[in-house]
Amino acid sequence: MKFQDYKQYLSPALAKTTDLVIRSGKGCYVTDVNGDSYLDFVQGIAVNALGHSHPAIVKAICEQAGNIIHASFNLVNYESTLELAERLAKITPGDLNQVFFSNGGAEANDGAMKLAKAYTRRSSIIAFKGSFHGRTIGASSVTGSNSKYRKYYEPLMGGVYFTAFPSKDQCPEGYGADQRAEYCLAELQRLFSYIASPDTVAAIIMEVVQGEGGYVVPDKKFVQAIRDICTQHGILLILDEIQTGYGRTGKMFACEHFDVAPDILTLGKAIAGGLPMSAVIASPEIMSEWHPGMHGTTFGGSPVAAAAANAVLDEFEKSDLLNNCRLQGAYLLKRLNELKEKYPFISDVRGLGLMLAAEFSNEDGSPAPEIWAKVKKICFENKLLTLNCGVYGNGMRFATPLNVTREDLNKGLDIFEYALKSV
């Protein structure tokens, strides 16, 4: 089977990074229809926290599918979904104890913004440049990581305002982390003064670590200041932890690195071990203003996805995934920084845990997506799957499973360095 024989039946809107037709996956590897295996450092875009086809997840899916697959969670209740709701309430920060299940990250973020508006009775949302929250009309409206996600779709959802995030490319040249934080906080205050009165803002939506925007980690005091500003003005803080949540950064939720708790949390990607599932989680007080019929779903809360999600949480409890993520992440960060010293076109290495990126730049400091493209091509030829990030597409992200072994990390890093040498 060749992808080219079927390409005519698929919309070109979904960009294809490779032409691989995959038959199976196990752990860190996928195998195509020709029997060739590839080391997968993308993992469904940070979805497979336990790698491909983890036995516990496969078992949970099969057992649940043998009982019931779907009857709609708004009509009946499922044991697996009720159990998952309780378990999420116990591990989420603050008093986030009530869950609305949906299917994908964009859907969860749409729901979170609706919930914020329903609770505050306010109309506006503030988002950050560099952010990515999804591709629905609502999620696209608060996405600022690349203009292509908004092109031709205006007018989008009204009442959305963007402010600067403390990444190097959004701040004056030469600013350090502390200066970038101060600059961006001042930009937010100017937004309040000139454009969006804070008493009209329902929520500020933020990725604690920007994903598509380049795996950008803000200064701790910036995140804490955003929390304080929201509290001061009665604005709800929505933290989009769809990519950063579930251990990706070395803690269960990235906001724990910053000692903040949101008013509304959105989860997705890794929550169900590879099945479509997401969640909007808030306090009972906030959820109480989301009255019956104000939001809904046909497939959200799937018993099969919930069974898989419970199996994922079981592994977190049994396998010390967070510690492995921290240990292997520290090793990966060290190795990437060593490569940065050897290869001058790697201009930055950043991230937390196993959410790391290497940025490629030209000698004059300008973004070099063309260098990354060459590196990616050589990696692929040597059976390593990679993916880029950042507004200019010049960042290479590393999103291995959280249970990745040192052996697989070294194998991937060897291929990566071979590609760097070749370039």
C-alpha cells in the first residue's frame, strides 16, 4: 500500500509530514507496511505518554469495548468515566473538582472560554502572541503562533485581544528573562489602558509553556503576575495544559513549576493514551454557572477513552513516570546543550522535562527553517521521526514517551548529530 495511491481521496488541508503508511507501533517505534521501523520522537504530537500500544492501555480498551462502546454520556453514565472524573479531581491543582469531558484540545478550549463568559458575564478574552489553542473558529480566534492558522477566516470570534509573551522574538533584542517578563507585563497593562478595560475581560487564556509557538518557558514571576492580575480584576485564568499536562514537563501539570493554579484547566493529548479525549476542569462554583444545555457533546466522556485514561493514571501511580521524565529530560537537555556548543546554527535549547526544543538560526541570528528542513530530511532517511515548532518553523521539538529509555534517547541523539554533521 502506497500513500500516493490514496492521496486523491484526502483533503490537502491536513499537512502531511511524511508519506509513511504505518501498520503497527510499540513503545518508541512505529513500523510501516514495508516492515521498516522508525524511532518516533513525535509520539502523536506529545499524545502517547506511555509510547505506542502500551499493553495496559490496549487491555483496558479491549475490555471496555467488549462491554459497551457508546451510548452518549448525556443519556447514561459509564463506570470508567465516573471513576476518571473522581481521579482527575484528586490530582488537579487547587479546587478544580468538576470535569466536562470532550474529544480534542480545541473543543476543550472552546468550552473553557464559553464557561468563563457564562460565569463572569463578560465578553472579552485575552490571549498571547505565540499561542496555539486549536483550529476551530473559537480556538483559532485565540491562536497567535502563526498567521496561517487564521488566514482567510476573518472575522473570527469577536472580543479577542492579543498581548506579548516573554519569548525572545517578541521582546526587545538583548533582553534577559527578567526584562522580558517586565516588558510583557507592561504590554498587558497598556492593553488594559488603551483597548480592553479589565472589567470587560472574562478570561486570560495561556499555555504555561508555549507549544507550537516554540516550546517557550516563561519566567516564573511572569506566570505568577498573570495569576495576580486575574485575581485583582476578577478575570478567570484559563491554563491550556493540553500539551504540557500529564507529566510532559516533569510534573503532572506544568503550572506546578510556577506555583500557580488556574480557575479553569484544559487537558487533552496524553489524557487517554492515544484515544481522542479532552477535559475542561473548574471549581464547583464556576461550573455552577454552566447550566444544563449551555454546552454539550455527543462523544465526550467515551467509556473506551475513559478506560484508557484510567490505565494511563494507573501507570503514573505504578511506574514513577514523572521521575523518569525528569531524569531523562535532564540528560536530553544536557546532550542538546552540548550539541549547541558544537554546531553554531543551533542558537537556543529550551524547555522543561521531556518537552524540549532546539532552535536553528543563521549566522546573522535570523531564523533558519531551511537548515531544520535539511536536518529533518536526514533524520527521516535514518529512521528518526521529528517535528518542528515555532512561528518560523525553525525549532525541532523532542516529545518522546515519558517512559523513554536512555538507550532510545541515545539512538535518536546519534541520528540527530549525524544529521547535524551532514548539514
